[in-house]
Amino acid sequence: MKLFYNKSSKDPIYYAQLGIRNGKKVTTRNVKRFGKHSELLKITDDPLAYVKEEIRKMNEEYRVGRVEHSISTDYNERVEKTAGRKTTFDSCTIHRFLVYSRIMEPLSKYVTKTKSGEESVVEYILDEDKNAEEEKYDGYYAVATNLTDPAKEVLAVSQKRYQIEDCFRIMKTNFDGRPVNHRLPERIRAHFLICYTALLVYWLLEVMLDAQGTHVTPNNLITTLRNMNVANMHDMDYLALYKGSKTLDALTQLTMLPLDRCHYRPKDLNRIIKKILK
């Protein structure tokens, strides 16, 4: 360890710096702050000599308790994928099953009393003819309107309305657009500008993912991006804190970046950032 301070400052701050080797390069990191020169004058007449003595003691303790060890890292190792399952169902079949089970279940019959006090059994009877008529419209969605435009144009407007509602749902649910904890108009506008910008970035990602045939849901995409954090391992290595998934594979394929690695070198991350900012 060595002493570091700004020699041109009238009231410098004294630090203890540790040298860290990263391949052929050596970087430094501040590991302790001793304080300003004016602050140290309260406990000693010569702050510089005091700090040098403290660093000498730290170096002595470090040499006494020093343990040599080596670490090997595989930078091609990929993150572990989480086990997932895909469930498919027919909503019409489930709805019909629920209706049938409620009507045909013996517990659906109940006993009540008339005004005269006599017990009366109320029983539901299934109308098979009406059920067969309703089955003809399973899977269809009807749009009622007073517009006289062609049906295709009406359906196109209705479809855009769904997209608009979907945008508001994503912005409020996934981007925490509400509640708005602001009072000043400019801050409220800035809040929604950030939300709309995030929504634009999301839709651009979804369009590009759909173009390559890897569609993902909004929740999966946003959750994957939020979980993509790394831990700094003493400025020598960055460890991925997230798991692999189909969404991560899709983003890796889209960006052509090694996003599914367990370890990253600092120089590799700097190169990726420079590539993105071009």
C-alpha cells in the first residue's frame, strides 16, 4: 500500500492505495480514507508523518498475514439456465368445463323453503340445445359499433385501440408509471417522458426480437433486463449475478454480445460499452 494525496491542494485528503494487477496492467484502488489535513491536525501536529506511519503499520500487518493463492477463471463459461415449463390450454374448453361442473355437480342442487314453510328442491337443468347454439360462436369476438365504415377499417381501429391500452398497461404495471409522486409540472412531465422513452425502447426491442423469430413477453423481457447485474471482484473480474433463460438467449442472439457469460474482464466490458455507444 502507498500514500496518495493531492500535493497541490492546501487542505489535501489522505488515502491509502492498494495496487491490483490485472493481467499485464496494474491499477490502484483507494482502500482507506484517513481524512483531510485540517481534520488530522486535531489529533497530531504532523498529519503527513502520522499518515505515513499508519500506512507502514498496514503494510507490516499485510506482510505478516499474507497468503499467496491463485485463481483460475473460465471466461467462456455460460450462466446456468433456470428450469421452466410451458403450459398451453384452451380457454373455451376450461370455461365450458367450469359451467358443466357447476350445473351437473350434485351440490349445485339446494333446498329452500317456500313462503308457507314447505321445503322445495331447486335444481339446475342444462339446456343442451342452447349450449349447442352457443358453441357455434366459440373463439369469435364481436365488435359492436355505430360506424358505417367497412368492417376491415373498423377492426383495424379496434386493434389499434388494444395496442394503445396495452402500452398504458405496460407503462403503469412494468415501468411504475403510477403513482406520480411529484408536484411540480416540469417534474411530472419529466417522469412521463422517462416512462414513454422506456416504452419506446421496449417496443423497439420487441419488434427486433419478433423479426428474428424469438418473441418474448413484456414481463420476461423487463425482468431479464432488470436482473442483469454483475459483481466487481476486486477490479480483476466481474461475476454475473443472473441466471440464463430463453429471453437472455434471444437478447444474446439479437445484440451479438456475450451476455450469457459467468465472468467478464473489465477490458471486455469497456470494449462492449464502446461498441454500443458508437
